[in-house]
Amino acid sequence: MRKNFMSEEKSKSRNLIEGMLIYAIGNFGSKILVFLIVPLYTYYISTEDMGNYDLVLTTVNLLTPIVTMQISDAAFRWMIRTDKGNEVYIRSTIQVLIINSLIAAGVIFIINSIHPILYCEFFVGVLITSRALATIQKLLRGLKNQKLFAVSGILYTVIFLALNIIKICCLHQGVESLFQSAIISNLITLVVIFLLEKQLRINYWLKPNTSVIKKLLKFSIPLVPNQLNWWIINSSDRYIIRFFLNASANGIYSISYKFPTMLQVILGLFTTSWQDVAVSDTEKKPSSFYSDVFKQLYILSFGLLWVLNPITKIFILLFMNSDYHTAARYVSFLYLGTVFQSFASFYGVGYLRDKKTKNASLTSIYGALINAAVNIALIRFIGLQAASVSTFLGFLIMWLIREKQNRDELNVTIDKKHFLLLFCPTLILSLAECFTGLYIDIVLSFLGIAVFLFVNRKMISLLLVKIHKKCEIDRVKKHE
């Protein structure tokens, strides 16, 4: 019995690490390339145009859960637990997406005829194509085709970057080229996915299976307000900034937020792989393995902040146009907010396992209310810093509530003393980074690297061993 238990724990750990490596190829490798092009934007696109572009993308994110009804999350929930009968879930998901996309496009164009919408055609194009790609990629995960999921991420990025460089640097087409590049990249990636995954090439024009669609929507619709509340915490700042300040301020803030977005990708490697393992796990009472996973997550997260905070400020000051240098002041609390966002996502798996998606929405409402209230209350006094601080507090509150609600479902025990020992110095560092200068940040960057390597030494060692074994296996197979 003991032997079987240990075997299961090793299997979960192996699946988690393998998933992280695959998602790293598809997400981190591609997103880092997009990240490196950010300085290019600051030299060719004004702060005002960047602010308007970011506002359009923010609105796309607002409409995303409404258009998709989060139905791909429901399909994933059923598909990940079986290898058969997936066709009906795939068809139902795509049918709902097509109908909702057509309705959304029609409504947007009608509104545009009454009251002009900024970049309306591009807005609709990005909304429909990006949601289609995200939905198909979620279905790939449900089909357990993580390799194609990874390839699709890389392919999208390569096309997007190539088009941006040509359109922005060579043709000087400005902010519109960003929209065009995104739409074209989405469409090409979708075509390639359908060519390579035969399980997606089915007849979508058959009569909808209403019973399956109802089952999926019963699960997914409660996730819609949850996602909207996540949007309030993540993105409503843009509207508040635009209302109380101006488009240029929003452009600067959007650049600040691109750096925490990279941290989201890094931590997303962990939480995405974790979701695959946890949702497919049918144990009613998970073992202490889950506690170990969360402990490693917060060790990794706080360690990363010690590196990212000073290095990000150095990067902004040395490589970006001076118009955007003030963006360096706001990244530290945005990074901290991103960490607690990943913690909230970790505990959100409990709602998926137990099919209590309504509770997920309730917890995110509290976080959203805290975010909006703090932002509006402080923005006249501390400017853009109110947006970053409110984002951090919103996700902190959400995580605290979710941790309490899912403590039994996930059987996660937190060593509070150890957690605070890492969190408190990180919080102090984040506050200090709002005021430090270039030379102090250079010193802090070396200190941060040392701290990260020390606190994450076990996980780094485990990953290196895993990669070495994988290389050895491939080498042996090559010579056979």
C-alpha cells in the first residue's frame, strides 16, 4: 500500500514537471520574444497611441468571457479525464463560440454606427480571432496534445514578431500594425493547428447536441462573472486611469504591466501544469503532495521578485525611450499582485475539482471590489501608483478567501512562519523599489540572484536532473 502511494506521488510530480517543461517551450520561449520587442514600441509608438491600443485590448479581455461563456473550461474539465468521446465536447464548444462571435460582431458594429468605437474593425478582428485561438488551444490541452499546444504558441509569436518588425520598423505603419499582426498571426496559427490535429477536423455543422451544451454551460456560466471580476482586478485600472488622468498615462502604465505579464507566463507554466494534474486527479481527499506543490510555488514566486524588481527597473532606464522611464516606478507592486494572482489560481482548482464554480465567482467579486475602491480612492493622491497597489490588494484578498474555502478540498497546509519569512522581506523590497535609483538597483540585482538561487536550490536541482535524464534517454534512442 505504501509503495503504491509513493508511486502515485512520484507520478504526479513527474507529470507536473513534464507539463512545466512542455508549457515552457510553448509559453515562456515565445512570450520572452514578445517581451524583448517592448523597447521597440517605445521608440516608434507614442505614449498616447500605446494607451489607446492598450485600452482596445483591455476591452477585448472584458468581452472575452461573455463571448466564450468560458465553455472551453467546461470541455477541458470533461476531456482531460477521458481519452474517448471527445468529439461531442469539441463540436459543442466550437458551435457555441461561432454563434456567440457572430452575435458579438453584429452588436459591436451596430453600436459603432451609433457611437464610433476606436479602431472598431480591428477590435472585432482581434476579439474573434484571439478567442478562437485561445479556445482551440484549451481543447488541445483537453486532448492531451501539449506538444502541439507548445508549437502553436511559438508559431504565433514568430509570425507576430516578424510582422511587427516589418510593419513598425520598416514600413512605419504605427499602432495599427499591432492589430494587423495579431489578427494575421491568430488566423495562420489556427490553420496550422487544424492541419496537425485530426481530432479537431470534424463536422461542425451537425445539429447541436443541446443536452451536452446545457451540461457544459451549467458548469461554465458561473465562471463568467468570475472572469469578469478577474478583469476588474487586472484591467479596469486602464479605464480609471483614462478617466482621471489621460491616454498617455495609460500608455505608460501599459508598459509597466508588460513586465508582470512575463511573470504571469513564468508562474503560468507552474499553475497550468498543476491544473492538468489536479483536475484529472480523482482522489476525494488529496494527499500532502498538494501542500508541497504550493510551498514550492510561493518559494519560486517570492524568489523571482528579488531578481525581477531591480533588473526590470534597470532594463526600462537603459533600453526604453525616456518618455516611458516613469513606468519603472510601478512594476514592483504589479509584480507582487501577479504573485498573489497565481496563488489565487492555484486554489481556484479546488472549485473545478468539486464543480463549485459559483464560489469562484463570489471570491473574485471581493477582490474586484477592493481593487476598484482602492484605485478610485488613491489615484488623485498617488497617481498611477494607486493602480498597482490596488491590483496587489485585490489579488491578496481573493487568495486569502480562496485559501480558506479550499483548504479542505485541496488538503493544503501552509507553514505560516515560513511563508511570512519569505513574504515580508519581499514586500519591503517592493516598497523600496518605488524609490531606488539605477546604481542601487544594480547592487540589488546581484543580491536578488543570490537569494533566488538559494531559496529555490531544491527545485532547480530537480529540474536539472530531469532535463539531464531526458537528454540521456534521447541520446540512447538515437544510437539504437
